Amino acid sequence: MTHRLLVVGKPALPFAKNGLNDYLRRLQRYGKYSLETLKDGPAEQVSQRLLAASERSFRIVLDERGQSPTTRQLADLMKSWIERPDIKEISYLIGPSDGHLPATRAAADYTLALSSLVLQHELATLMLAEQLYRLATIHAGTPYHRD
């Protein structure tokens, strides 16, 4: 399974960039994970770029209006998606500073809220990477997550 984090704008905050690189490095033992940055710009163009980049993927759009599962619930969801033979790739769409357009949200296979708070996109990307690492360790049975 391939996991692609599609992020609008390059991470600039040093602590977020360092943390993101650390989690992406850790994730490599559990599968194919990549970070792809897309150019920011007018909302409609950004939406088109996100949708084009994730065209053949199972799309998970990160948005504060999405579902807020517990870690265990998300682990179960992730396992069900990984086990589906029609899903070869999962793309996580992290939008620009003004959020996703309705068209982007409508194209989602699942909408995930990391928080009901609006998060700065670099922090959201770092939080997503940590959660993906947590989910991977749960699936592998390695000691990282504690209930």
C-alpha cells in the first residue's frame, strides 16, 4: 500500500519540518509513505491540483468538519481500507490556509478531522504523520501506542 501526503505549500517551520522528516523516516519500515508538496495559489487551481494528484487514490481529505474517530477506530478503518483489493494507494489531502473548497471535500472518500480546531497546515501535516506512524505500529503490534 502506498500512502501519499499531499500538502499545499512547503513546510517552513523548522520544528514541523524536523518532526515530519522523523516520522516519515520511521514509517518507511511499515510501507511506502511519501510527502508531496503542491504549489499554493488561487483556491480553484489548488483544488484542481489536489484532485489531479490524487486521481487514482482513495482520498482522505483533512478538514475540521470531518469525522473524528478515536485512534483505535481509525486503526480499524485503515485496516479495512488496506485490505480492500480495489485500494492500492491512499492520498491524504491537506489544504491551503483557507481550507478546502466544497468540490475537494465532495471528492473525498473519507473526511478526517484531526481536531475540531482549525490547524495550521504544517501542524496538521505533522500530526497526521504521527498518527500514521501510530496506526502502523498498532497494525504491526509494536509498542508505541498505549490505550
